[in-house]
Amino acid sequence: MKCQVVGPYVEKGTLHGCICPWEIGQSAAEGAFPILEDFHDTLEAIWVWSYYTGISRKLTFKSNIDCAWEYIVENWKRFIGEEKAWNQSLYDCSLVLFSGTFYEEIFNDHKFEELLIQAGNRLEKYLSRLKSTEGREYYDPFWMTYCLSLAAKSLKQEKWITTAKALVKTTIANDELPFSRIENEPHHKGPGGHDFFSKNASKALALMSCLSREEIAKEIILEKFLPCLPEKFVSRHVDENAWNAHLASVIGKSYVFTDDKEFLHQYFMIMDELKVRDVQNSAALPRSPSFLRRESWVTFFYAHAYVSVL
């Protein structure tokens, strides 16, 4: 909530309602203006607040959610638009599907469904023409495939699920070695940039979602994904808290998917370390020890990891 741009900092206008990467209050105290807006951080916050509403049955954050949706609607064309070049807008589309369908489920509110359909069609078109699956971070096709598959089931979009399944079967199910040692994954080097997704983890997410009813999916997760998991918290050059939280969320989902308790050791090993790093005990984490300002998007990954075993 402290990351949302509302009064007294911005009462109205382009920024009003968005979620910036870090706490507005801390930025103001440090004189770190201008405030940065973030389209997908705003969508991630909608997911977190919606989850709270679902489990608490309290509408504590409903006004924040409404304000965030206003920002998404008003700034849609700037960040997503119509048939823009394939860029970071595809990641925005994935979060529209991920958070939007969850919001619909919690609030039984479908007034934004036209935007969800537009985002899903964009992703389906992109993935159906994909020539390479080498993209990472914002361009990770397996995260996009996971989000498209989830939304396809929720919105009953057969074309989306057909495309998602085809990609997973071609690139994962038919690959003798679909996963690599996770601690040896490529990592971002140098200043700037992000490194928040484990590519192996995103593959496992896409596999479990797209082939959830096929026995081969469980076999692959147990026989090919489980042996590749690290024995300890993985050090990364940047974004290691978000990266490990993303990995933990997939390990948790793998446990639920297979009912194999071997996954729990790695899950709690990562989550225990993240809890130690939450020095204020507020579930708000920095991206890494070298960048200590608590960030909204890292908190989303952390929250997603917590609920993955439920």
C-alpha cells in the first residue's frame, strides 16, 4: 500500500493509482523524485490485495484495487496499445491475465474482461509464431505460456490453451533433458537490468498448467525437474531475492502437483532464508542484499511463493 501513488503525493493525473517499484514514503524522505510509475507492478499489487480479500473476506484494500484498475485502464494504450512491437508489453499482458482472472474470481467482477481478452489474444498470437524460446526475464516465453494457460481455463478460450499446450509439448515434453542444473542457470552481468525469473522454474510452471491432466507431466516434474533443484539458496548477481522466491513458488506448486514431500526440503530452505532477509518482518523484501530498498514487485514474488503450497 505504501508503494501506491495517491495523495498527498499525487492527487490525480497519469501517475495516480499506480504502484511504483519501491515505497513512496521512503523515496520522498530521501528526495528520490520523480516517482517512477510501473504498469506491471500495479497489476502485481492487484493480485496481492485480491488474495488478501479472498482469504480474509475483508474489503480493506478494495479502494486501492479500484484505484489501481483506474490506472491500468487509463494507461492501457501507453503500455500495451494495439499490435505494438513485441517488447516488454508482452510481460504486461501476462500480468493482465494472471492478476485479472484472479481478480474476477475473487470479486465476481467481469468489467475488465475485454482488456483480458485483448491481452490474451496478443500473447496467443506471439506464442503461436515463436521461433525461439531463449528469452529471459520480461521475455520468458514459458512464464507467458503459464499465464495464457491459466487464463484460457478461466475464460474458456480454446485457441489459447491449444497454442500453450502445443508449445509445451514441443519444447518440454518431447525434450529428453528439458531442465538444467538450476544453480548453473545464466545470470545477468554488469550494471542495470533485471534477473528475476528462473527459466527452469518457468518451464515447470508451464508444464504443470498446460498438461495438468496428463500423467507425463508428473513424471517429468519428478524425474527431470526435482533432480535439478539446488541444495541451498542460490546466490545471484542481481535480484536474487525475487529469483529465489520465484523458484520457491514453483517448488511449492510441484509439491502440490505431485504430492511428493521431497520438494518440501528445498521449498522451506529457500523460504527460511527469505524470512531472515525480511528484517522488518513486514513481508516486504529488497531485490538483493546490494539493493536494500524494499520493493513492491519483490514482495509480489514473495507472496506468490508463500501461497504456492496452499
